Amino acid sequence: MISLLWQGTVTGLLYAIAAMGLVLIFKSSKMVNFAHGAIAGLSAFVVYVATTGALGWPWLAGVLLALSVAVGVAGFAYLAIAPLLNEANTLKDTATTATIATLGFGLMAEGVILWVFGSNIVSLDLPLPAWSTSIVGVRLTSYDIAVLLVTALVVAGLFVLIDRTRLGIAFRAVSSRPFAAAVCGLSVKRVHLFSWIASAILGVVAALLVVPTTFLSSTTVATFMLQAFAAAVIGGFESLPGSVVGGILVGIASNLFTFYVAPEFINSFLLALILMSLSFFPGGILSRRVGARV
Amino acid sequence: MSDGLITTARSQREFGRPGRLSLGQIEVVAVLIFAALPFWLSNFWTYTLSLTLANAILILSVSFLIRYGGEVSIGQNFFAAGGAYAVAILQTRYGIPFPVGAMVGAAAGVLTGLIFSWPSRNLSGVYLSVATLALGLCVPEILLQWSSLTGGFEGLYVEPNLVPGVASGVQQFYVALAGLGITVIALARFRGSRFGLALLTARYNPKAAEAFGMSLPHVRLLVFAISSGIAGFGGSVLAFASSTVSPNSFSFLTSVYLLVGAVVSLYSTRMIAAVVGGMFITLVPLLMSEYGEIVPIIYGLALFVVIYMANIVVPAAQAAIRRRKARA
Amino acid sequence: MTQAQHAHGLTARDIHLGFGGVKVLKDVSVSFKPGHVTGLIGPNGAGKTSFFNCLTGHYRNDSGEISLDGVALNGVAPPSRARLGIARTFQHVALSPELSVVENVMFGLHASRKSGLMDAFVPLPGSLSDRDESRTKAVGALAAVGLEAIADEPAHVVAPGTLRLVELARAMVGKPRALLLDEPAAGLNSSETRELIETLQRIAAPDLVMVVVEHDMELIMKICDVIHVLNFGALIASGTPEEIRSNKLVAEVYLGAADD
């Protein structure tokens, strides 16, 4: 049971990282990036192609290539969608047109994945030393350590970025009062671009870390993304710390459900989880406790 | 916020200009031509058109939600599947005829839509949209696993036996046409109704809607329930028109394609627009059956192009024309 | 309604409102009487909009009571206030660009109409007459502001100044007990403002409570019977237009603000 909880937490941290990407974009531009999964999946495939088969690049090089691809695609996607975002839009609280446009991007990315890579299922492991140990009966592997380290780095990095740098302050300003921020001379576009690029990086990181456990195919990343979305809903789309809490909850709950109940109904379970979270924690699980939102 | 697609569709609406054919008159002529098509076309094309018309109903459910509610749903396949399987199961298991099945399908759509949208009724539309992602993704697993009821991977067969003696292809076509007609007429009536005015005001000015008695949770529930009801009804019609219901007609991708169809139809609730959207999502996969992987790319591009044209290119062109007129 | 109740109007007593430590309204008590046009003025940041939002139910005041004809409004959300007879206009015209002018005005009747969902889809005889009746009332409201000629124009082609009057018609069509106007002259040029002043003077009625929040002094002085002045969330002066005009404190508050 404890090992289930532990495994769930580890995977949950990855959902959290991906969810933070979604929250970054929503906070700064009030839109949902439905292409998050497809872009991350595309990048994972790039790593696969670069590091295996004919190319045989070292893993790190492959990852750098994938990160560049993701950043490039995300940057391009943002610039394409930017004209559709109406910054002075105060009438509706979400940028629906821009959200629909992200679906267009998602479709194209999915299409490219299908076209170039087909419906193969491949395995893409991390180049980690095979190491494991046991603590209080729970198996701890090098993979778990890697996930913990990366998560800590990501969270610390984001915290420093948002709390201490000028870009971070601009991000916080645009997130709460975009019109006022623009009037004060802040470049709203730069903040948006930062959110998209950061989100793409987070997506790739999360995807590469989760693929060793789920194998890589045209659909695994999409399914993984549903868990990230669930984490963002539970944590609240306005809360970055909430994503961490939400991610861990989704990870543990999914693991328990898959083991004790029925793995083939995982999507239905996530739907039920989302609806229950909306009913009992509207706006996110952390939204009641703290007055100001991060 | 005035979405470019809706503005473009709006400017096509004639407000009683004398001497020109109104869009409504053109539509009536189009419907009459449509109604005569089975006599001219081969069975294959009649069947394809039946599917187009049924898909048009499903597209209307997405267009309605965006136009009257400003919300996106990528989970309409859930309600469509409900309507389709309702018809199939009632007919194959209990011998209940299609018209009753279709009403059950529509009612099931409304009910499940209400239950689904209830938890997020007070929240921003982003929560609704993300929840529809989950809704859309869980359909195949439910349909596959509950195989005792749904026939699993192979699905169920729906006998087009509404009018004895008439060829099944012809029946399917006219049922689909009638279904689309009923939906379009009902929506046209709805627009001028008390709630239609309320929804169209809330869409652009939620505070104003509240100020005159329409609470926002009610807006959300109403618009989603109608949309899901239309999807359920459309699913029922699709079941009859295609004779088979199986899980791969109701995947998550189906929902996204419906959204593409809605965008291409400029979110209009007019019959012509819905049929154009339906044609786009029915014919493209047909014509590209050899290169199936390119279909999502084409759809993604089409979605982008249409949104760009309507939101950026057309308004810019209109502004340029106005400037030129002002200078003259 | 008894004489006593009818005379009540809209009352606000000891209204307190704060946001995260900032006191926006302090102990504001105002009585808006029927048959009077009551103005609410003050420099920017004085709390006029916040107070207005408390009256409409958009904000919930921390303490104090608001009541209409003796019916307590605390905790009553805007849709329910509409049913009690409160109507309002908006600083930025809040009409639907997708509806025609008369359809926009018809929405003003929403709270009092009885048609339900059945009527929305099926042409039942009851629903047909309800739609006709509503349209007739809406055209009448448009006539009261002189706009029945453009009833069937789509709202998105009508000039913004004219749309203000359409909004006014929408607010009046349901024969409200209290009409709350949020900066009705905002964005209007001087001739449009004069037309608005004439229209507002025409619609004032002995049993109608009219509240106007405004910056435009010409409009306030011309149409108001009573003016209340807010500054830093507190009521600093109340009286007739002449009294306010000659009030030294009010002049200081305004001239002081203009110096910044």
C-alpha cells in the first residue's frame, strides 16, 4: 500500500510539473492551452528519433534538440495565437477564441506525430544508472530520485523566477490586472511569450520523465495530459502551488484506482475526480485557505 | 468581446433589404433541392449525405454552445454516443421504434448535460472546457468495457425500418434531413424567446443579464443542457442514418472534429452553415482515406485559417475599406 | 402598498465596505426617495462606484442595511433585486450586439415574463402572445426615448450615444421601482448629453426612485433634486444643487483633486 502511495506521489509530481505549465499560461492570458500534450508528445518523439536508430545522438543532445523544438513550436504557436488574444477583454473571463485556436495547433501536432511516427509504441528510457534501495519496505529507485530532483529544481526555479526577477513581477502583474499592467508600460506580450515557453519546457520535462513508465506512442502523452489537466483543476487554475498538491493527489488517486479497481476505466475515474473536485473545492483545493493567490 | 466569426456571420444576415433574395428564401430553395437529391444520386452518395446531415446536427450542438454561451466543449461525443446507443439498444433489445428512441436520446443528452455542468456552474468556463476533455476521453473505454450492453468493439446494428416498403437509404436520408430541419427550426424559435434573449445578452454582458433577472449559473446550465440535448438528438439521428453504432465513431477526436466543423460553419445556427460544416468533416476523411494521418493536419489548418480570416483578416479589410471611404 | 411603505424608496444605512484593509465606504447613510432624482458625486476614488455596486448587489457591504420599500436587500443577489423592481444602466453600454434594438429592450422584461422552456421551442399560443406583448411594451419604451424608428436595427450598427438611450429604454420597460444610472453621460458629446438630460427629465415620475452617479456636473445640476457628495468613502455633504454648488467643502474637495 505504501509503495503504491509512493509511486503515486512520484508520478504525481510529474503531473504537477505539466499542470504548472497549464497554469502559467492560464494565469497570464486566461486561456487554456489544449495543445500542451501534443507539443510535449512531439518533443518526446524527437528525442526518440534523435537518440535511437540511425542518428544515435547522446541523450542530452537529443533532449536539447527536443527542448528547442518545443520552445520553437510553442513560441510560434503563441505568436500565431497572440493576435487573437484581446488584452482589454474584460467582458468574458476566458479567451475562448484563443483556446479554440490551440486545439487547431494540437490537431496539427497530433497529425504530424501520426504521419511521421505512425502508431508505433516505443520505449524511451532515461539514461540513469540502475540503482535501487529499500526504505521502510518501500522500493526507491534512481528514477524516483531523478524525479524528485527535477521537481525540486523546477519548483525552486519557478519560485525564484516569479518571486525575484523583473519578469516574474511582470508576470504577477499581468496575471492579476492585465489592463493596468499594460497601461504601466509592461510588455504583456513578453510575459505571455515567457509563459508559453516555460510551459513548453515544463511539458517536455514532464513527458520525458513519465515516458519510461508508460512507453511512448501517439496516445500516451495525450492520456498523460488528462492527468495534468485534472491536477490543474484540483489545484485551481490560478494557483501554481495548487498544481503541486493537485498533481500528487491525482497521482496517488490514479495509482490506487488502477491497482484496486479497474485500470481500463482510468479516464472515467479522472472525470469523476474532476467533477468531485469542482463540487467540493471550486476554484481549487488551496483557494479557501489563503487570501491572496500566488 | 465580439468574436470575429460571429460578426462575419452576422453581417451576412439580411435585415429585410428589399429587392434581394433573403438568406431564408435561399435556404428554402436549398432544402427543396436537397430533398430531391436521393432521386439523382447513387446509394453511396445518398448515404454519405445522410451522414453529413446527421453530423450537421452534432455541429449545431457545438456552435450553439459557443454562440449562445461563449464556451467550448470537446466532449460532445459523450452525449452523441448516449443518443446513438439509446436508439440502438432500445431497438435491438426492446423493439422500441426510432422516434421514441430519438426522444430518449435527446432527453438523456439534456439530463447528463445538466449533471455534468452542475459542478462547474459557478466557475469560469475554463473548468467546464477542461472537464469536457475528460468527458470526451472516457467514452471509448465505457463503450468497449460495457460490451454486454453496447456490443463492445463491433457495436450494434440499427435497422432503418421506420417506413415499411421504402428503401433503407431513402429512409435514412429523409430522417436525417427531417432531424436537421427540426433542430434548425427549434433553434430559430429559441432565438426570439425569453431565454434566447437572455442568453444572447449574457454572452456579451454577464452583468447586464444578472441585472435583469438571469443568474449566471442558470445561464451556464441552460446553454449546456440545450447543447447536450442537441448532441444526444444528433447522435440518435446518426445511429439511424448510418445503421451502425460503434465506439470508434464516438472518440475524443470526433468531438474535436465537430469543433472544426463548427468553426468552419462560423458558429452559425443556420441550416446552410451547419451543412457546410457537416460536409467538411464528412467528406474530407472520405477523400483522404489513403492519407488518414493528414486529416488532423488539414483540420487544424482549416480551423486556424478560418479563425484568422474572421478575426483578423476580415475586420482589417473592413477597416481599410472604411478608411478609404472616409477619405473619398 | 400602504402610504407609509410607498414613501420608503431605496434606503442605505450605515454602509461599511472594505477591501483587504482599505476602507472604501465608511458609515454611508443615504435615503433615495421616490419622485426624486438623487445624484451621487465625488472625486475619483471617493467610493461612488463601490456604493453603487452595493445598491445593485454586485458588491456585498460588510455591514449596514440596504432596503427597498422596507424589504431588506442584504445578501440579495442582482437577479433577485431585478425581480424586486431595481433596474440599472451601465457605464459602458451593456447591450447585446447580436440582438436588434427592440430585442435588447425586450430583455428588460425578463424578470417579469412567465414564458418557460416549452414556449422557447414550441409555438404554443400562450408563448406567441407573450412575445407579441413583450415586443409591444418594448416598442413603447423605445418611443418614450424617441427611438421607435430604429427598433429593428441590429444593435451593432447603432451609434454609441443612441445606444445609451436604448439601454435606458431597457431599464425602464419593466416599470421599475428604482432606476440606478451609472455615469449615463460617459462618452457623450454635449448635444447628446443635452438630449439625455431632456430624456431623463421626461421619464422621472412620482413613484420612481432615480439614482444617478455622475461626473458631468451639467447633467447632475440640471436633473437632480438632491445631491450627495462622497469623498474617501464618507458622505461629506448633502443638499439641493444650489446648496452643493455653494458648499465650500465640496469645492475644496474637487479643486484639491484637480490640482494633482
